[in-house]
Amino acid sequence: MSENLNQNSVESKPFSWWERLKYVFTSPNKAFENLAQYPKILFPMLVIPAGIILLFFARIGLYKEFLRDIMLQQYSNMGVEVPPMLDSILSVQAYSTMIITAVTIILAWLLKSAIINGLSGFVDGNGTFKQSFSIVAYSYFPVLLGAIITTILSLVVGEFNIMTSLAILLPESMMGTFIYTVFANIDIFIIWYQILAIIGISKAYNVSKGKAAILVLGTWIVYILISAGLGAAGNMVSQKMM
């Protein structure tokens, strides 16, 4: 009896930010059981977007060169002269991409969490939006790890486009197309993120991992289809404007 009371008192104690981060990678069940009881959102909301911005900034020169090659090829294919303000255009696009990427991550978390929470009743789940958001945000840390790894590799080899997704199977000329965006989302670190989210949602909403997978993977598939469609539409518009 005393052992059970002691165990419960330990389990009811919220983890520190370091413990939560550590257990996300080493013991996800332990991390998400604690997050389900004590949902926290501030740490990942500050660290992950800031980390993405810093990592992008570290290789912004490589991104400009990567973007320049693509745009020059497009201009050449279309028989259009290179605009004299190309460097300014590249700078604006690079910095806007950096900021938009960080903001998009948070918006994606919010949308994913809202959908999961809204649809949880269909799988007999019982949780809150804050629990969902906390789980989704902490599950994203492997994606930040992937960004760190690709940034290091990128700086070592001097190339921006270091891929860990199925998009590596496609030529760069397909970038911006529907298929390319779908393949780009099938990434080892994003898959890791989805698996962690499934574990966490099952803990937070007290449902089986199968039911949690329906919620988590369903939102992922919808996100891929929407982003791929918008990306393809934007690519078509930009080509017409050139």
C-alpha cells in the first residue's frame, strides 16, 4: 500500500523541461503519460520555431544559390531574360521563407491539435485541446533533430538541398509539383514525429494506438494533400508570371 502511494506521488509530479525533452527520445510512453497529466506548451513553442529560424539562417547563402540555380533554369527554359534585381528577389524570398516556415509550423500544430481534439469523440477519446497541442508540439522534436543533422551535412558538403525524404528519388525539376511535395513529406523524421504523436494521443485521450493513429495519420494525410495542392497551384502561377 505504501509503495503504491509513493509510486503515485512520483508519477503525479510534473517533469522538468529537460526531463520531458529527454524522455520524448528515450522513453516516449513515460514522457507522454506525464504530458497527458500536465500538458506543457511553452518550451516547444519557443525552442522549435527559433531553432528552425537559426538553422535556416546558418545556410541562407546556400539557399540563395540553390534558389538562383532553379530560377535561372526556369528563365532559360522559358526564354525570359534574367531580371536585374535577381539578387534582391532572392534575398526577399529567402528571408520570407525562413519566417513563414517557422510560423507555418505553429499553425500546423494548432490545426492538427484542433482537428484531433474535435474528432476524438468519434473514437471515444476523452481529452482536451491543450493536451493535444502539448503532445503534438513535443512530438515534433525529432523533426528539429532532423533539421540539425541536415544543416550540418549541408554546411559540410556546401549544398542546400540535403534530403531525408522520398523526394530524393525525384529530379529537382519537379520541385513545386504535387508529387514532389507528397514525396517530400514522406520523411524519416516526419514519420518519427507521427509515431510519437500516435503514442501521445493514445495516452492523452485514453484510446488505443490504433484509434489514435486514425486521428494523427488522418490529419497528416489531409495536410499533405492540401500543401501539395497549394504548392502545385503556386508553382503554376509563378511560372505564368515569369
